[in-house]
Amino acid sequence: MLYRRIAADLKRGVATGEFGERSRFPSENELAARYGASRGTIRRAFAMLREEGVLASRQGARRVVVGSQVQDFTELRSFSAWARSTGSTPDARLVGFERRPALADEAAALDVAKGDPVWLMTRVRLLDGRAVMVERTAFPDGIGSLLTDDDARAGSVTTILESRGITFDRAEHALSAMAATAADARLLGVRPGRPLLRTVRRTTDPSGAAVEYSDDRYLGDVVSFSVVNSVSANPLSRRTH
Amino acid sequence: MLYRRIAADLKRGVATGEFGERSRFPSENELAARYGASRGTIRRAFAMLREEGVLASRQGARRVVVGSQVQDFTELRSFSAWARSTGSTPDARLVGFERRPALADEAAALDVAKGDPVWLMTRVRLLDGRAVMVERTAFPDGIGSLLTDDDARAGSVTTILESRGITFDRAEHALSAMAATAADARLLGVRPGRPLLRTVRRTTDPSGAAVEYSDDRYLGDVVSFSVVNSVSANPLSRRTH
DNA sequence: GAGTGGTCTAGACCACTTG
DNA sequence: AAGTGGTCTAGACCACTCT
């Protein structure tokens, strides 16, 4: 756990400006001495910062700070956590929450047979009182049945599930643009055809089992998603439809 | 370089189906013996596969294959390389290529002063003869002047720049949705207002210097971008406008 | 030439999963 | 209880950058 503490400490240093953008970072040996850790542990911490796009390195030269804004994994999946981290007030309006047979795409994403029961939750998400996103989330039966209608009406289903022992470990997001359907338009209070940013997300737990599958549609002018991407770490990909 | 060879070899094993999706992976000790490497080197190879979203791991249990489609970094920045990897034929129609003073956003992204000369290249990109994207790329003066009009007319400017010694190391992409402007609509042959997937990309070389800044707008129903994302590796983030 | 990051090894102990 | 991944150490050699 030492390398995590060190990484967090260094990240804090970047965030507070102790290590400014473009500035040269302390060397591995220097930090090893400062933290009383081996060089390997320092490098492990650096690997985290590199994956997150904070540091860049070249053989022979000191590391350089290349980015300072970082987002937590929870904030990425949870609309509520994300909104609060930006200083906005999130809210949710429950449109529907029902148990019904899985459609083909839901079944495939959740690894159940077509027609097996799944839970479908439809909500409109608000930012400071303004409707900005329509969320349609499917849960496997075992997970959806942990949730009540009141849970779905509360803001963060993510937090509730985590408090009930569900662990989120990994997510695949597919981002595309689409025109608002009649239903989307009605829920968001805009005209049909309005550009929406669509993200289809499949989230799994540490064993690789699916825990949710969600189709979220944001007003195009409200949010953007950003990705950092390098020769060595390369999580983004592009697909034709 | 050993760990890269091992990672590539294992990735090939996943791609060919030797290690199927969801299947348990060989243990670290087993692979260390097989490749004649230390456990640390095997773990280094595993780290690459994890970053790319191929493997998931839990303490105490064997690793599991969780994803098998992987994309090369070049294919992500280069429309041409990407198109060819999917079996489509890419093309480019040059709309404009000029040297002119940088606007505020271009200057900020390329780390030059506002008004300093930059090169701006505007192209329509085609997939199997169909216009699918408008690309507006700004280059710093030193890089843009390596390119001729003929280069800009040729498909892959990325490849040309790499052959002239420019190294691409890292990119930040911001993805959002927007309505086609009048100019976009004319270039793409669609109606204004049509939903477009917009990606604004800033690419840097290994020292962190900006090499290009591009605003690409795809027809919304043609491509999607996908991102893999986990508790430990977390390159995606979300922003309000 | 000194400093720095990149790679690799060998061994240790721990926490967790699995049979 | 055995196997497996997670963490950490100490030391080595190399390739590259810097001044």
C-alpha cells in the first residue's frame, strides 16, 4: 500500500502546484530516500501517475508534469459523485423501475439468457435543477433486487450498491453522437433531433461479472468526455457502426 | 525489451483464441519458467495487458481474459491507419492548407503566442468513398513547414510526419456532441443541425511539446469511440462545458 | 562523466482464493 | 494447506540526457 500513499502524495503535490505543469520532477533516487522506500516502489507510484496522464518520462531525463486534472473512477460512473465534485447539485427523477425479460442486447451485455429477468431503471438526471441526461440502466436480477423504488429515486444508486457489497472494478464506455428520439426529447424538454452525446457503458466487478449496463444520453452542449492516451497506455478505440 | 515481447506474445495468444475470453490465464510462475524470465518481468508484461483492458486480476485467483479487441495507438490518431485496419478504404479531400496567425485556442493548445504563425489544414475524410468526417488540424510552424500541399492531399499526414522524425507519444481527446454548422454540413453533404461526434485532440511528443491540435467532426451514426476504464487505470474523465 | 530513467533478477513476506 | 497474486527490497547493468 506504500506506493499508493506515495502516488497520492505526489498527485497532491501536482494539484497544489508544488510541482508545476512542465516542471521537472524529483528523481527516483531522491524520492526513494525521502520516503524511505526502494526505487521499485517509487517507480510503481510513478506508473500510476503515468497511467492517469499526470507525468511523462523519457529515458535519461527527469520526469515532467504534463497534466494535472485527474478524475476518480467513481466520479466517472456515478453522475452524483461527479456532479458534486464539480460543485453542482445533482438530482434524479425516476421515470420507471421494473423487472422484465431481458432484450437481446441487455442479455448479451449482462451475460444472461435472452428473456431472463433483468431490472430496468429509467431516470432523468438533473444538474442544478436542469435536465441534462436520460439514463437507462439494466441490472442483473441479483443486483436489481437489492434496490427498492426509493433507492432508485435517491440520487446515487452506485453508492447504495457499493454499501451493499457490490464492487465496481472496470467499465467499457462506447461514446457516440445521436439525434434525440421523441422519448428522449420529451424527457429532456428539448426538440426531437437535438444532438445528444450517447455513452453505452458496461461495468464489471473484479471477477469480470457484469453488474450494470447503461445507455446514457447527454445534451450535447452540456458535457464532454476526455481521454488521455499514450503509446504505452492506450485504452481508447474507435469503431464503425 | 523482454517484457514487451512477452506481452505481445500473450496478446497474440488472446487474439488467436489460445486463451479464450473468460478463461483462466497461466500463473506468473508458470510463465516465468516458460519464458525463462523472472516473475517481475512477467508482471511487467501483465501490467501492459491490464492497461489495455485485456486481463483482469484478483489477489489469490488466476487472471481472467476480459477483452480481446485492442487498438494500436497509431490507429487512434491516424484516420488512414484506422480505416485500413477495419478493411475500409480511407481517402482525403483537401479543403485548405495555409499558414496564418494563431487564434487564441490554437495558440494555447500549441504553446505558442497568440498571433504566432501556425499551419491550418482542413480536410474532408472519406470512408469507402463516403464523406464521414471534417478534420481541422493546426500544426506549430516548425512542423507544418515540413508538409507540402501534396502531402496534405495524400492520405496520412501522420505517417509522413513520422517518416520525417516527428514522434507522437501522447494525446488528449475531448469528445462531445454538436449540431453540424453550415460549413460542416456543406462539406459533409448533410443538413445543418445534424448530430456530429466532435473530438478535439491535442497530441504531444515524448518531451511534452505539442505537435498537433485537431478538431474532428464525425457523422454521428458512423463511428463510436470506446474506452476501457478501471479502478487502477483511469484515463477517461467528464467535464461540463 | 555524472545523473537519470529503463530493464531485469532473486528473494522475501503477506493476503486472498481454492480445493 | 497449497497455490496465486500483491507488495517491497537490494542490487545490477544499460541507454540516454544533460552540462
